Amino acid sequence: MVDKFDLIIVGSGSGNSIPEYLSDWNIALVERDVFGGTCLNRGCIPSKMFVLPADLALEAQDSKRLGIDTSFGGADWVAIRDRVFGRIDPIAAGGREYRATGTPNVELITETATFVGADRLLVRDREITAPNILLAAGARPMIPAIPGLDSVPFHTSDTIMRLDALPKRLGIIGAGFIAAEMGHVFSAFGSQVHLFSRSGVMVRDNDFEIVDRFNAEFGKRASIHQGGAPTGVSEKNGVITLEHPNGDVEVDVLLVAAGRIPNSDLLGASVAGLEISDGGQIVVDDTMATSVPGVWAVGDVANNYQLKHLANAEAKVAFWNIANPDSEPKRQSYKAVPSAVFSNPQIARVGITEQQAISSGVAHNVGKRDFGGTAYGWALEDHSGMAKVIISSETGLILGAHIVGPQAASLIQPLIQAMELGQTAEQIANDVFYIHPALTEVVENALLEAL
């Protein structure tokens, strides 16, 4: 027997944002893991709740530049951890309870769902079907093939924030945003941090000047090992040894942050006939429709951005199009998708990098301004922050923007708006006020230099 629904949703992250206009639909919500998805439980939110006290710890260690004498007396890791998850765990539990008992039209199924046909899923020994299926199944940590790693205790972003104690020495395999954020947290709290990446630099996908400035600052607090990833890993008496061409490194705790892979394989997406990209993402168009009619996909399982704000936007588009098949479909814009790395220094970006503009032959101008070249930058005594914009020399539109330094994720917002709404650099540089002497003047001055 096959149980029939109007809509099946796989994943309770962005997939749980079920709109009110579907309140009369019979919906199955399938979640194989913790309710609420990665962002709430293991990603964006808890990591930023750790970053804030880490920033404060770092400020306490670096106040002499401002003429005051403060010191860092140590971090109560357990208190910090319990503050974070004491807030988050009840939210996840409450969300689960609400879906289980508070929404009569939604049946919460806590098992793994796999396709057994284009419109049918098997959940343990139960078969379910619906004319519309929304896949919001997310992604999971990728474990690299390093000899010995499978026999050594290690953490991923799923578990590292729930440690029982602050490690004296932390090794991190990886150099992306997770490594940068967790490396900041643990180094600020007092751990010796050793980072290993294939390229030998952190956050290498960013604009080259941003990469240089970030690595120069971050390298003052953590060891960024040149020469590639570890060639082997072993453990003896609680000490983990990372074998490396430039010398072995011993650590007490190991974090593997080598990237994430979409969960399309866990869904058996190929059984449904879904088109899968080389990276494992389910291929969708800008209406969030897949190659199979009636099947839709959003978030990390369908794109390589790995951004909660994009997954939420895609879910809104998908839900609307599912509910309104006879209307003009809504389409997701990818013109100005921003991202940030909440490390120290902070990084924010949107659009193309300067090296991408050069390699693609786009006619462009570049504008830059150091934080230290503005009045508020003087107040901060900041000597590494910078705002950078890439402007089309033909249209005057902003092609990309990159900021490294305090509050980068907030400072970049007017540039995101301009790119999405088609405002020119001339308009946002000269037609609006910038409060003096606020830090936003770094954005204004970078635009003016490009013009």
C-alpha cells in the first residue's frame, strides 16, 4: 500500500518554512536527522554564537594599540558551549514538537527517505507518494581519503562545537570558511591551532588581495602549514600525529573541515531519473524545478553556495511555484548572492573577483580603500581592513565587491542592494549620504576611487 500526500518535503531546514497558503494541503515532512537542519543545529547560528565571545577574547588581548590595558584571563569553554546549545537545542526540540503535534495537515516522519520511483519514496518499510516532492535534504561533511584517517578519532563541523573541553592543540584539515571560523574561535580561546590545506592558504576562493590580507592577519594567531594536506594520520595514547612533508605535527583534537557534499546520493536521486551535476548537486532551473516533473530541489542539495539565506529564498520560490502551477512562475535571482566568513578578520563578498574579471576579459575599473584611510578606521587603529569594488567601465554597474575587516558582513549590504537592483556605482556613491565618520565611508571611498 502506498500512502498519498499532496506534497512531500524531504529535509526540515529551509524545507520546514511551509507557507500559510499550504495549510489545507496534506503534507509529509521527512527528516532523517536532527530537526531544523544544519544552520540551526551545526552551522551558521551556533558557530556565530561562538565567534562573538572569541572576538571579545581577541580584543582583550589586543587593546594596547588603543592605549588601554586589558588582558584575557581564559575561556570557560563549558559555559560558552552550554550558553549556545542551551538556546539552540530547545528551539530545535520545539520546532520538532510543533510539526509533530501542532500542524494537523503536516505529518512529521523521522526516517531516511529514498526514491523508488519518480514520484515515490520509501521511508523504512513505508512507501509514500505525492504529485509534488520538494527536496531540501542539505549536505554533509566530506571526509578526504587520507591514509589512517578512518582509524583516528576526529571531529567535523557536526560535532566540534560540542567538545567537553577546550583542546590545548587543535589540528584542522581544510582551509575554507569552516576552518577559518573554527580556527578563529579556538585560537582566540587559547588553543594552539594548526591548519593544513592543499593550497597552503586560507579562504583561497576569495579575491586575491582579500586572501593575502586575511592570511597575513590570521597567520599571526595560527600555524598555516605550507606544503599541502597531511599525507597520513595516526593516534597513540590520545595524541594525534599529522604526517606532513614539512614535518609531523602532534595535536590533541582533530577537526576535518575539507568541504561538504550534497546528500543527493542518500536520496537515491538517480533512481528517480534526476539529473545530477559533477559535484553531486541535483540540477534545477531558476524556478527550482528539477529534470523530473513534479520534483523540486532547494539549498545545499541543489546548489554549491552552501548559504542559508539563499536556501530560504529558493524555498519561497519553490513553494510558490508548487502551489500555483497555472500562474507565471517565480524565478530565483543569482545575480548578487553574497557570503561572509565570520572569522577574524571578517570577510564578505558578492559578485566576481578581480582575477575573474581579468580572466574573462571584462572591461572594468577597481576601487579600493583601506579601513585605516577613514576616520573611523583611525579610531579602530585598523591596519589590515580593506573595501574593494569591481565596476564595469562600460555600464558603471558593480560587478563585485569584497571587504575584509571589522563588520565586513554588514558593510557590504548597500553594495549587494545596488547589484541586485541595478543601481550604478555613480548612484550609490554620490546620490546618498554616508554618515561621517562611520565605517561605511570605506565603501563610499572605494566606489569613488573606482569612478
